[in-house]
Amino acid sequence: MMRIQRTCHRLSLSPLCHSSPPSASLLLLPPKLSTLRFARVRRFSGNSLMSSRAASRLHCLASVSPGAGEDAGGSSSNGSASLSATSTEDDELALGSGYRLPPPEIRDIVDAPPVPALSFSPHRDKILFLKRRALPPLADLARPEEKLAGVRIDGYCNTRSRMSFYTGLGIHQLLPDGTLSPEKEITGIPDGGKINFVTWSNDGKHLAFSIRVDENGNSSKPIVWVADVETGEARPLFKSQDIYLNAIFESFVWIDNSTLLVSTIPSTRGDPPKRPLVPSGPKTLSNEKKTVVQVRTFQDLLKDEYDADLFDYYATSQLVLASLDGTSKEVGPPAVYTSLDPSTDHKYLLISSLHRPYSFIVPCVRFPKKVEVWTADGRFVRQLCDLPLAEDIPIVANSVRKGMRSINWRADKPSTLYWAETQDGGDAKVEVSPRDIVYMQSAEPLAGEEPEVLHKLDLRYGGISWCDDTLALVYESWYKTRRTRTWVISPGSNDVTPRILFDRSSEDVYSDPGSTMLRRTAAGTYVIAKIKKENDEGTYVLLNGSGATPQGNVPFLDLFDINTGNKERIWESDKEKYFETVVALMSDQKEGDLKMEELKILTSKESKTENTQYSLQLWPDRKVQQITNFPHPYPQLASLQKEMIRYQRKDGVQLTATLYLPPGYDPSKDGPLPCLFWSYPGEFKSKDAASQVRGSPNEFAGIGSTSALLWLARRFAILSGPTIPIIGEGDEEANDRYVEQLVASAEAAVDEVVRRGVAHPSKIAVGGHSYGAFMTANLLAHAPHLFSCGIARSGAYNRTLTPFGFQNEDRTLWEATNVYVEMSPFMSANKIKKPILLIHGEEDNNPGTLTMQSDRFFNALKGHGALCRLVILPHESHGYSARESIMHVLWETDRWLQKYCVPNTSDADTSPDQSKEESDSSEKVATPTGGGTPEFEDHSKIRRSLL
């Protein structure tokens, strides 16, 4: 599963990668992936963004892995000269051009300087502070980029485009009393150097990283640097300044404590190929063999042979072995290398590469792939597989590529490979037993030695956690039924029968036993931590769980006997005021079992109003040593009010939401507020699972740069993440009753906040991003009585434009035509009478949410006289990152809310049921020139004023 995360970063099609290993703590990954940032990130299905709450809570603990682990940071808060310092309510000016700034109370929160990211050394005795800048300027996004095979490339730097960076590195010693020593700054880095790919050597004595510097307004190609942790001095790795890093896929890895394998730009490479002025022939796609090929709407694909040549040009690397003493040598031929993985004993390398023929309908993750074993000094040993082009992977969930997959080294043994192979041809619709087989083999097997069958699975293989020859855990799951199973196996004993340890529904969070905690080995790998209790011969492991309960999450740490199933709770979060989690095991340097009395863990602690701090907890006396003291990121909202509320949908499903209220607000004195309802639907197979509570009422209210919580500063009530479960029990698919369940969930949420007296019934706005934007448009079409206006960002509105599945819908348009049509708000554009603000990035690369979706939806709305506005953000992708763009999004949103939510008083004294009746009847007679209820008359006047 560790490798799954790395592959997801290397070949992902979107800026966000949600894959994660079985363990809840990513500090337990290899040094290159050592990270805390994504340890507790909330995961959504489909095209979603990280929740702002999770993003903020973890903003100071970031991955030091390439690209995906970096904060999407940018420049200082000065912004661009094109930003207007004041906003206006003048409609003529508002419809003009230029970037705007939101009110100061919002702007000040977004511009707050970020705290450093943190990374612990391999021996857990030092903490690296990776310093970050604030939001980047639009000029960073405006740099030219090549869009090739699902990858966006900065040709000048030969890296992924829009790559953020760190501005400086500082090291603190973790002292015995839990305090930090004064910072030792890494010196020698060029002024303005942009730092990426920071990794510790296995012994913790050196850091490796890349640096780019500005050249004529552009960032230079990255050069690999190393720093001595003891002295803090940094220098280039190579003696020659003409050896550049090729960071399109892989960057570099430590082979041992003094040698790195670096992916470099071939020294013989010339200028980029030029597009022919005269094409060699027409573009032709053929399916004369009548092969069934169904693919989703992937972005940035190769368009022709010129694009294929350009992809080869930028992605081809020359591998170089480089030592800290300055010596280096090229190894292997130039190729499109996508992963470089040293074996546990550092004797071998597992090398993956892509090759032709390429595809024009799928991204590079499905290109032909070759996996080889080399010696550590670069000598070819053998080829494990050469997988063909995979254009025909079915769209059904749990379908996979044919052949060997998830190839990796055993973490607990030297030079031992394992992998999975599908027995159903990769097609989840095929019924077969077993469905997957897991194999194991040494790096250099003897002549005639066949791979050993490690385990057979009837569900889809999901990874292995290794311990030793007596214990490993194998994971399998099946999305259709939400079933997940954990097997206990003995890898070194064929006579020990595998047994099921856990067999449960992945949706049932109340039954989640937790994930096994891993310890770091001397080789730098991570294995299941066995715990030794005094005078007890049992086999104990640690289970780190979220502790979901009807009252909210209460994280725990259990001492679990793997043989008997008995468990003892040795740590639990404070459930009254604080939310605490176990982040990582810190007493992991020693070989063998860890003694219970020497246990040391890293925990986080936060409350509704106190931001996350980190502490060490030491056994046996459970002494707590706080090691961070980060300031509150937005003290102006330090006394905000937060409550997790529960209510019931009309079909009996229990729902949950987090209600935020501004500091000092008293409903009895201040009356109901305007309210912003911000959510994202989820899909379930059972009502019981959909009714379960997820999250904690004591979590810190993290506020991201485009978070709905920013409007607490504008005296709004915020209904954050009200659960919108779309349930398909038994043979029924969730989307068969999507609109009905969507509306019922929204009605229950609105009724609850109105009943509480905190939200004005006619001043409730609805909003969401991606699938949340899809939700927003559908609610305005099918539940106009609930909301005064809507904000829809980066959504998809016409599902016939994504005919081979979307989100978690794996039926095609032709298999479920009515579902596609009825779910599409585009088909109900004539029903939308409430003001809707559409925002979309011009360069959206997310499958399914092409910018065209907003363009066409706006035209449909406009064609029916709807009050609507479309904002296309230049250079932005699915998520927004430039300061100018983000500030303008906030200005647009605030203007919309102040104009169409705050002053809206129609139906103010009307009950929600009566309001529904009136709006339903008014829909039948309302026209763009007036008529119907006063609400529609008001809106028609507004429409006329904007024309």
C-alpha cells in the first residue's frame, strides 16, 4: 500500500491524490514519504477536495515527498497590481473586468502567514521545519505548460507544472524533556532558491533536495543538493553544474547512506521537437476489431504523434548513481522511468518504465509498462513483466489492469518481491474464485524456480502489512457490497492456514477496529510493531482507530492480541473538550518486539477553538511532553461557536452537520442569521451506515483559503458538511433515487437550523465544489423553496457529457439513461429561478468537470431567463491556487451572498412548508418579466437591472 501512494503521486491525473495505506499514520512510510500532513485527511469518493477542516488542522505537517506532499503555497500577500483594493456594489462595474479583493475581514484570514511544515528524522531525534510562502501569484500559473498524456509539464524546468516549493529549511533537536533546541538553519542555499523533494538519508545524517532559482523571470531546471545535518551546510550533489534533475515522474532515491540514484535530463538531449507545418496525414482512430473500450472523460491526453514525441522528450531520463564524495556514473539506457525502488537490503533496484505504443484515449498510467530488477550498481538482472497498453479496463468499480500489479519489495526480508495478479481478466463483472492471487519470489530466483503463491483472495487485493515470517496482514475489499476483509497469514509457514481477522462493511465506521501501527526498521522500511508485555507470551499489536461513536469520534489506541482477539485500551482521546489522535509511533528504532514500558507515541491535540499542537506520550507513567506551540492562525475567530448537530430525514435516516456561529452571537438577542449551507453528497449501501456519525464536535475549526467558514467573519451561520447520503440498498443503485434523497436531506437540514432559530428561512444560500456544485444546481432546480441563491464551483451539470460513468456511478449512459438525464441539472435548467453563481477554472483537468460544463450550463440558464453569473478563472485548474484568483472567488461569493441572501426578506414570516407550496405554485407561472410570489417579482427586477 505504500507503493500505491507513490504511484498515485507519480501518475495521477489531478492535483489531489486520495490514496492512502492501511496504516492511519503516514509517518510510518519510508523516509521519502515521511509525512504527517495527510495522516488524518478526510477522504471523499470521486472528484472531491480535501475538507477545509482537515486541511487546516494538518497544514503544518506536510509531506517531504515530491509534488503531492507540498503545500500549495505561493508568494507573499502583496498580490498583483491588477487587484482592486475596494469592492463595489455597482452592477455595471461588477460585470466588468479585473481582479477584486474581498472585504478585509475575509482577506486578513486568507493572507495569514503559513506555519512551517514538519518532518521527523528517521531516528525521531530531530524535526525538520520546511518553511513556506503564502498564496502564489497568478504569474506562477501563467507560465507555459505542455499537457501530455494526463500530465502537465513545465518545459522550461522539466518538472510538473505549477509545482510549489519550500523557501528554507531549519532543524531542531528534540531534547529529552520534549522541548526543541534553537533552530539550525540549512545554509548555502542560493537566495530565492525554490526547494523541492526533501528526503532524509536512512541514517539521518544528510538531507537531499532539489533547488530551482529564478532566471529571466523563469525558474531554472532543478539541481540536486545535499546538506550535512550536523553542520547545516548544503552544497550541490554533482560537481558539474550541467546535470539537471528530470522530475516529471521520479526524482531520486537514497540507495544507501552515501549514494543516490538520480533521474536526470540526458546530457545528449537537444531542443524540443517542433510541430510539423504540414501534417503527415489525417488523425485516425479505428475499432475495426470491435473491441469494447469504455473510458471516462480523461483530460490532457496525447492528440497526435507530435504530442507523443514531445512526451518522450520531456519524460525520458538518464539514471545516474551519485555519491556524496562527488563521483557519479550513468546506469541503464535513457527511458521514461516512472519509479525507482531499492530493495530492503539495498542490493537491488526495482525499476519501472513506460514505452510505446502510446494511447490517445487514456493517460500515461495505462501506457505499456515494463518492470525490471537491477543490481544496486545498475546491472540488469531480469524483467518481471512487460504489460501491454491498457485501454480496455472496464469502468466498473474494482476493475484493474491485467497481469502483474502492485509489485513491491517485502518490508521485512531482504531482496524479496511480492505482487498480485487478477484471475478475472481485470473485469469486476466476471464471477470467479479466486479473484486475485498474491505471489512472492526472490529477486534472483534459481533456474526453474516458480513464484510462490502467498495467498488467494475472492475480493480485490488491497495491499499487505508485513511483520515477519510468522505474521503479515493481507487486505481485500469489494466496493459493490462495501465488504472489506483482513487476513492473518504466516508468510514463512505453508502449514499455517490463513484466517480472517476482520470481516466487516467499510461503511460501518462504528465497527472499525483501527489500523495496525508500524515501526521503522534499521533498513528504513516499516513493519507491524509487535509489543511485548512483561511476563506475557501473547502476540500483541497496536490498533490505532478513529473511534466513531454516535457522539462523535473518540480516537483510541488498543493493545490487541492477534491470536485471541482480546484487546486492552491503553489510550483514548479526551472526549469532553479535546480531540486527540495518535499520529505516529516514536519508539521504533530498535529491532524485535517493542517493550510496553518503553512505548513512545506522537499525538495531536486540538479543540473547537485551539489549533492543533503535537506532544509525545511516554510509558509507563504516560508522561506528556508538548513539542509545538503554534499560534492561532486567525485570532479574530478564536471564539467562534461550533456544534455537531443531529436530525432526521423523513425516511428515518439520521443526519449530521456541523453548525458554526460567529463569535459573540446570541440567537435570543440577535435573531436568525443569514446562513451558508455547504456540502458534498456521499453514497451508501445501507441506511444504518448512512446514519452513523463521522467526525468530532471537538475538532479545530480549520479555515482554508476558499472555505465557507470565512463567512463567519461576515456574521453568517455556516452549516458545514450536512450529510447528504444517497442510499442504494440491496439491488438498488444509489443514484436511482438521487434527486428524491438529495432534496429530502436538504429539507431536513434547513428545517433543523430554522427550528433552532439561528438561520433566517429566506436567507439560506447553498454552495459546493465539484460534486458539491452538482448538488447545488440540483437543489436550486428541485428544491427552490429551501434556498435564496447558490454558489457552484467547478461542477459538472450535464451527465450525458460523461457517458461512461461519473463519481461512483459505473453504469453507462446507455445502461441507465433515465438516471443520467434526471440527475443532470442541465436538463432542469428551466426550473432554476433562484440566483446561481457559477465559478470554474479555465484549465480544469479533473475527469468529468470540463470547463465546458459551466459554459453550457450558463447558456442554458441564460436561455431561460435565469438570474445567473459565470466566472471563468484564467490558468486555474479544478482547485484554485493563485492569490488573485482566490481573492476574486471570495469577492464574487461575498458579493453574491450580500446581494441575494442577506437582504432577501420574502417569505420571512412564512413557514418552510408554506414557502414550499408557494414557490412550487409560483414556478408554474413565474416568467422573466415578473409574476408569481413577491420573491419571484424581486428576482425578475434584479434580472432586469443586470441586463
